[in-house]
Amino acid sequence: MNNFINIFEMSPRDGLQNEKTFITTQNKIKFINDLSMCGFQKIETSSFVSPKWVPQLADAHEVFTKINKVKDVKYTALTPNERGFDNAVNAKVDEVAIFAAATETFSEKNINCNIETSLKRFIPIAKKALKEKIPVRGYISCVSHCPYEGQVNPQKVAKIAKHLIEMGCYEVSLGDTTGKGSTDVTSGVLEECLKVLTSDKLAGHFHDTYQNALNNIQLCLEKGIKTFDASVGGLGGCPYSPGAKGNVATEKVNKLLISLGYRTNLNSKKIDECSEMALKLKMGKNYD
Ligand SMILES: [Zn+2]
């Protein structure tokens, strides 16, 4: 079991949320059904966010209730507020995620409040979730570099990560939203986070804008981190982070991990098929 690495598939949420062409609900459902055949333990399926913010994911409820859920796959959702959380529970999601930014300016631009307020707003969600026995995951965006403030203070990242765990998150995913984190920068972030949390509480979420993602993943592996977020076809970005390209591609991460002797239990052929489909959807094509 020791050499197992978990790839958390992000494409239906983090991948699609940045796509300007609306992908029909039917296409999303088929796409998620295909992803369910790849062997992922978890698929971030949608976000219960206001449709005004992310019109692409306005159909979260319909998607969640119409996909063919596969046993042993957990279908997760981002829940930015209490209302979103209630809607997520209604749609029977398996797990929810809450998030914070590592810099004040990104926090203000992304969720219209400072970091402290954003964390406070998530307390009732975390409480409700734990009461309902729904696992909560935490995200921190811009852990290495902020599009507005530049370099990020790694101690601040560590402090927020610890805070999220104390609120009840089982794990915190460290997001290099801009993709500008070199291994030196990432190393500093990990060092601070590992002073306050054990490696099993951390996950890596790298965007591959500047081809840093795979090197950063290798660095995380050396530090004992065993969960990585990725999107088939490298879909995704962030609507609030200008110029941010997609998540690191699942197929690339899978290949890297296998070549390093790790197990992922994923079906590479099915992943490649999903990756091709992801690119077609992005170009406005449909499932036949
Ligand atoms: Zn992302």
C-alpha cells in the first residue's frame, strides 16, 4: 500500500469552470460517467457557487443527480457558502471543499473579503458538514505566487493550512494557481507547512502554466505527500487569476508516477480517451 499515490481528478470542476463556451449538462454527465471508469477514487464534479459567478457550473444539481455513480468513487463539490453547502447536501455529494487564498488581494478579488473573514465564513459549513459526516477538504490558492502581490509569504500559507485543518478539513490542497512556483519556492512553502502539519494532511495542486508542475510533484513526493490534483487534458485555470493556464494533466502525472515506481490504480487508456474528449468539449464539440 505504501507506494500508492492518489490522483484527485479535478477536470469537471476546476477544469470546466474556466471554459467560456457553455458545455451542455448532457455532455458534462457523459464526461463524468467516462471519468468514473478510469479508476479515480475522487472526482471533483462541480461547484455549488452562484451561477452569476460561474455560469458554467450552474447545473451542479442536475449533474450530481443524473450521473451514474460508481461504487468506490467519491463525487465531490466546491461549496463557497452555506447556501451552496445546503444545495450540495441536497444533491447528495460525497465530500465538500472550502477554500482560502494565501494573499489578501487575491482573497478580495476572488471572494470579496479578506482572508480572516473568508475563514470565519467557512466555520459554519465545516461544522454542518462534520455533523452530517461529510468530509471537508480545504484549498489554498496562490501558495507560491499571487497575480496581484507577487511573492507569497510561506509562513502565511502554513498558518492558513493549519487553520483549515483545525476547522475540520481532513486535508489541505496547496494550490499553485498561477503556475509560477519554481521548486525553490515550493520547497519553502512545504517547509513551513510541514512545520505545523504532517505530510498526510497535505496535497499538491499545481497548474502547469510554466511547466513547473511535474518537478513540484516530485518534490512533494520526496516530502511524503501522496495526493495530487490533476485534470485530464490539462483542462482548467482560474477565472480570477488572469493568464492562469490549466491544471497539470492527469495523464502526465500518472505517467510520471508510474515511471517513478508508484502505483495509481488508474487505467491509462481510459484516461487518454477522457483527455481527448476534454479537448473536444473545450472546442465546443459534443459527444456523438
Ligand atoms: Zn486549480
